[in-house]
Amino acid sequence: MDRVQLIESLAKIKNELIKVEKTTDSRLYLVCESLNAYKVSNFIFKTLGCRFVTATAIDSFHYYEVLYHFSHDQTGTVLTVKALIRDRGNPSIESIAQFIPGAQWIEREMHDLMGIEFRNHPDMRRLILADDWPQGVYPLRKKTKDEKVS
Amino acid sequence: MEFFQLTIDGEIVTDIDVRLSYNHRGMEKIAESLQFDQIPFLVSRICGICSASHPLAYVQAVEELAGITPPDRALYVRTIINELERIHSHILWVGLAGHFIGYDTVFMWAWKYREPVLDLLEEITGNRNNYGNVKVGGCREDVPDEIKPKVIAELDKIATKMEMLTKAVLDDPVLHARLKGVGVLKKQDAINYCVTGPTARASGIGIDVRKDDPYAAYGLLDWKVITQTEGDVFAKAVVRLLEIFESIKMVKQAFAKLPKGPVAIEVKEIPAGEGCGHAEAPRGETFHYVRSDGGNRPVRHKMRAPSYVNVPSFKASCLGGNIADVTITLAAVDPCYSCTERLAVVNDRSGKILHDYESLLKLSREKTEKIKKEML
Amino acid sequence: MSLSAKAVKKSPWVFHVNTGACNNCDIEIVDLLTPRFDVERFGIKLVGSPRHADALLVTGVVTAQAAPRLKEVYNQTAKPCVVFVIGACACGTGIFHTGYHVVGPVDKIIKEVDPNAIIAYVPGCPPKPEAIISGVVKALSIL
């Protein structure tokens, strides 16, 4: 599949997307509500055969974002699913590790560092913070000043 | 550095888990307090031996965000430094793999032959590792044209030695018996675990960022992606050995085609936006995502090292295997050296700790000895 | 000088500890064993357990997870022992000093269990193998 066909195939999930942003010829951002991210990611991984690269959690003040980055290696295109989590009090999203084993670690990490719940994650445990790191302290959330472990 | 825990039943591995966190320095948060031009020095130290690939992926993300195109000469210089790093990193791996299975002469030879590459990098960039050679907009330093004959001469010497070593590995029946069929990562598992680099290419997945989404000067050079299909430790060794020759070829071509001109453009400010940069490190794809709000520092900087996706594939490659093969199977994805030091093996039924790194290493080397004796 | 102190001076057996490093220092330490530097000719040996060691080669910033382990290793090491702190991270946490998961540097953590610990510093990022050898030899000649 070439890049033109790749972009055309996104029409199949257009109902799940808010918009598609194209920053360069090879970088696409598929913005969606967090509720639809599972279906969109499933389409990109299973139907389009893209490789899951990693995920980025962002504290954007009005909402949390979870960016799932995928690579379409045949065309060198990076497609990023930008899921918006509007419930800041209780941020949660359906885990894509259910169908991508390679996403297990990064979802555990985003849970550790940003405090986002990944519903139905096959193995949700602490990954990256120390055993004695206090519960409920999420270092990547935006604060007025940095906190250090004393 | 990680802490691996394996559960065994008799001699067969039934479960494997890892405790990370020992190496977690909180770099993504630190990056939010640094300025864009300070970050290459930070990310160079994510992993000491991918220290050219991480800053390159990062500056590419920022250059994409800001719509900056570095000058042509910079693209070639970046390629030269990155390929020299790949050469010494792969040679390091060959040495370590030899050590794990009891071929200590290979370890000593390999690490001796990587020294001249480190000397060259020190002469060009000022350091054996952590080169600090890239910045947003180009390179911080130029490669002097006068060094070209020295680099070519050294690489020719290394090529001769590596040909000898490669032939020794490919022809050795003991190595075939020891490493073939060991630690197999099947193609579908490789896809599900989203592995990259030689780990993927040894399982028949021909992905390589340098070909798939060319950056620096890779799209302008003549070279090939090396793949194997068996997915075992032997296949991974073959991929890395053959890649050394491709890298040597690329460095020579890059020097031959090196255009005149500046090695950087001046960058005044980074506008608001987001960018993704990736580079093919010796271990696989390094991926950086940067978001800016137009200020001096990133709002968010995501860094992903290749080992983050390659190491978890041990679930697929170690389970059902023999404990004598654990050290070499873990080492085959080429994690950071210190990672494989922390190992504990626990009995399935009693929960008692049976082995540590020292005794697992001993088991691995004893297995090689046994194979040698059987072949005599 | 006691017999054990003499042994430390003549040919120290060293145990390597990584408390959260990028591995550059660790690779340069392993490099010491390879033909160009070959520290084994000086009797310096890398051992697999702190109980057999006269000296510790410590790299890394000391992360929150690694700190208890570092203290445990120090306590297990036979005394007298020298702690060689290798690299900018270990000497003073380097560029990671604002990290939320960084509790080091190494001397701060070691002194929590032994305020009189003997500590020698070899800075660099990473220090070249020659620098590590020079630092170790210099420290041993003073002791």
C-alpha cells in the first residue's frame, strides 16, 4: 500500500475521528475522543498492518492526551492516534495492550508517571518508579515546581 | 539496568519477568526544564552506546517541528558519526556474546578491534562516546577532510579482521550447534511485541529506519538491509556481523560524496508545534516526539529507546527454553550491558532462588564445553 | 600496615555496581580487562560477588530504586574496602541533579551507612580507561 492509499483507507474510521492533521507528508495525527481510540488503534495495527512504536501521555491542562505512535514502515509514515481524555478527575482509557503485547510496558509507564488508568490492561503493575515511591504522586503531571524524592 | 527473574521447572524456563526502575533517571521531566539546544547532551546519555542515535532522532523531531533543513554537509557528517558508532557497537556485542558462551578469545579480539574506531571518533568529535556532535540545524563540529585517509585505512584493517571473525563464526560447527535454534523469536511474536533493529531483521522483518524513512544521507548512499529468517541467536549474530560491512561501505561512500559547505545553519527560535524524529540505532529504532508551545523549552519530550520494545520479547523467546540458554538469549537483543547482570532464577514449586548471574553464566559456558566435547 | 590493607593495595579485587548509569562508564570499566589496557596484569580482577571484593567500582546517579541495593552491597563488602566512584553521574549526579528519581550522588548514599567510608572519585563522562587506571593507582598509592 502506498501513502496515497494509506491516507484514503483512513476514510473507514472517519466516524471515529475528530480530525486528521498532517504536519508533513509523512506525519499524520488522528485526533479522536478517548472512547474511540481503541477502535482506531485496532484498525491501524490490525487492518493497516502498522507497527506500534510507543505512546506519549501529555498533561494539556484542559485534558490529558494519550498519543499512540504507529509506523507504516513500507512508506515511512508515522501515524499518531491522539486520544483526548476529557475527564481530568479520573483519567482512563481502554488498554490497547489487549491486542498489542508490545504496548504493555508503555501503558504501565504512563500509569506510573501520569496516573492514567488503562482499563483491562492484562498486567497492570508498577513498572518504572521505585518500590517506595509514594502512591498518587505522578511526576509527569504539570505542577508549579518539580518534586524530588527526599 | 534491570532485574530479571525467571521461574523454572527442572531445566526449562516457565516464566520470566523483569523489574525496571534501577535506571530510571526521569529524563523526560528533566528535558522539560532544559532549553532545546541543551537537550542533545541530555539524551546522548540515555544509553551510552546509542549516544549518537538519540540526539539525532531528537534534533530531527525539532527540525521537523520547526521546518528546518540542515545543510547537505551536515547530513553526511551525521551519517559518518552514526555508522562509526554502529560499527563499534556491533563489535562490542560480538565480544559480549562470545563471553557469555565461553568464547573469551572472541571477547578479547572483538574489544581490541573496536578500539581504533573509538580513537577515530575521539579524534573527530573529542570523545570516545557521548560525541555531542549534533544540534538543531546541523552539526556542532565539522569532520576535517584531512582525516579521511586515516579513517579509510583503519576501516580497511577492521574489515579484514571482521572478515576473519565472521568466517570463523559462520564456519564453526560448535557455534552452529550452540546458537542455532536457541532463543527463537518467531515472526508473528516479533510483530506482536513490535520489536525493531537486528532483533526484528533476524526474524525476517526487513525494517530499518534508514531505508523506510530515510534521514541524514542514507537515502543517497548505496547499501542493503540485512535480514535472516530463523529468528534464533545465530541469525541475530549474522545480521550484526554483516551490518558491520554495510556500515564500513557507507562511511567510505559518505566521505567520497561529502559536499563542501557549512555544517550547520543558525536557528533563532522554535515555533509552536510537534514533531517526530526517529533514527536507526545499533539496537533498533530510537523514537523521539517533541511538542513546543513557542517557548525555549519543550512542553513534552517523549524518548523511546529500542531496548524498550526488544527486551519484553523475552517472553516469547525464553519461555520453554533451557536455563543454560537464558543469558545468551537475553543478550541477543543487545540490551545495555548492565541489564543482563541482574538475574535470578527461582524454582517453580518451592520459590527458592537457585541461580544468579554468575551461575547462569557458568551454565551457559558449560553447555558450550559439552557441545565441543561431543563433537570431537 | 595490616595484611588485609596490604592486599588491597597490591592487587585489589573489584566488584562493579551500576546504580543507574547510561552504561558508558560500565563499558569503559569492562574495557579495562581487554588487551589494550589489560588491568589483570596488575592483579586487578573483576569479581562476581562483593564478599570477595577489596574495592567497589560504582557508576550511576543512584536512583531511588538502586539506593537500597547500593547500601546492601557496601555492607556485604569485606572491610577495609575502597569505593571508587566512576564518572560524572556517580561523582555528583551530573546533568541529572534535578531528576525526581535521583537520590545520589554515590558518596551521599554510602555515607548514610558508613560516615567514615574511603571514597575515591574519578570524574569524566565517561572517564577514559586510562583515567580510571590513573585514578585507581593514585588512590591506592595514597592509602
